[in-house]
Amino acid sequence: GIIALLFVAAANLGTAVTGVYAAAIGLRHFPTFERSSWPVLLALAIGPVALVGLFIPDLFFANFGTFLAFIGLAFAPLCGIQITDYYFLRNRKISIRCIFSNGAHSGYWFTGGFNIAAIGAMIAGCGTYRYLLNPITYESNTPYEYVTASLPAAFVAGLVYFVLTKLIVQPRKLGGY
């Protein structure tokens, strides 16, 4: 049992370190933080989690199911958008240089740094999820009992993203397609 517990701890530690690193890299893309030192970026990435863990752990863990439902509300549509973009719109080709490049010269700049199609798809996907499952009360609507909320939310977001990208983004030659 101790060996299994050590493997679980090692797996969680690796995931946590990767998440903090990705958050710190993401903060670098904001003009306010682009010149910040690594200790500052790491403190900003770890800070909110540490504050919750120190000051309101009981409140957080008592509502952990709600927290997970809200994560599903956001991540299900996001996954649908990413799958659609990578497999159906970009034919499994992305530009690593453009991903880490800021400003209008980046192939992924879109419209002022915002992808209108992705925003619309996120709204549609979140709305689908919210219709199927209320993340606060856990009240559900048909067909939740057969398909859950995540799969339809991902599908709707992916479909909306595909249509909006074909109708709005690609004709304007945005997004490096």
C-alpha cells in the first residue's frame, strides 16, 4: 500500500509542477507580467491555490463536486474546440513559433488577440452544458441521463467553432489557417 501511495504522490506532484509551470508561462503573455521574474510568476501561479488551502479548505472541499462540475462546464467545450481546430481545421499541423509569439505578427493573433469563433463556441458549449446539468444544484435535463453534459457540450462547441471558423475567420485570413 505504501508503494502505491508513493506512486500516486509522485504522479500528483508531476501534474502539479507541470500545471504551475504552464500557468507561469501563460502569465508571461500578459504585458503586465512579461518582464516579471520567475519567482514572481510562480508566486502568482501558486498563490490562489495556497490561499484557498490555508484560509478556506473546508469550504472548498465541502463543495468539491460543484468545483468539478464547473471545471466540466469550461473544459468540455474547450476540448471540443481544440479537437475541431487541430484535427478538422488545421489537419494536425500547428506552428510552435506562432503559439509562443505575441502580437499581430503571430499567426494565431486573430482579431486583436481574440478568436471570435472560439468565444462564440465557448458560449454555445457552456450553454449546452448548463442546460443539461446545473453545476450548482445538479439538476439535469433530458438527455443528460443518457449522454452526460460533457460530451454534448464538447460536440456543440466543436460544431459551432467549425462553422464560425469557416464562415468568419478563414475568409478574413485570420488564425494562420
